[in-house]
Amino acid sequence: MQTSDQFKPLPMQDTSNKTMYSYAIVNRGENPAVLRLEVGPNGSDYAIDMEGVVEKGVTEIVVPSKFMRYSRLALKSKQKGQPTKLQVYFQAQLAR
């Protein structure tokens, strides 16, 4: 994905049946990006679980500290007018 000056949320994930999950964000561009992990109870209302920065050439792993049924990642450019290219992975273990 290409970042912009505004937060762009990625599709939500239903994490209610997951025992563990995480996001990996790989910055393949030339500029840093801001990441925001959001969690929510119903798929439309979200609270910020954590925020961070992904520097160019770095891979960040994000694990939520709070549990809610839904989670999503939102990303934007750190500096206005300086987009970057990110690759995002979601991985989870299912509850049995």
C-alpha cells in the first residue's frame, strides 16, 4: 500500500476466535510511516490500542495489548507530502 497524509484504515479483522494475532509492517519505501493499531467491539467504533513509527527499510511487528472482537491497522505518511510504500501482513492462531 502507498501511504498518504491521512490515516487509511486497512480492512478490519474479526479476532474473536483467535488466541494470538499480530501484524507485520514492512517499509519498502524511502520515508517513515505512522501506524495505529485500533480495536473495537462492533466493527465500526474503534479505540487506539497503540501508535508507532515504521522507519524506511524496517519491519515492525505489532501485537495488541487489549482485546476486542475487531482490530484494524491504520497507516499514514509521517511527513506531509512524503508517501512511502508499505507491505502489511496479518497472522493469527485460531482458538480450538
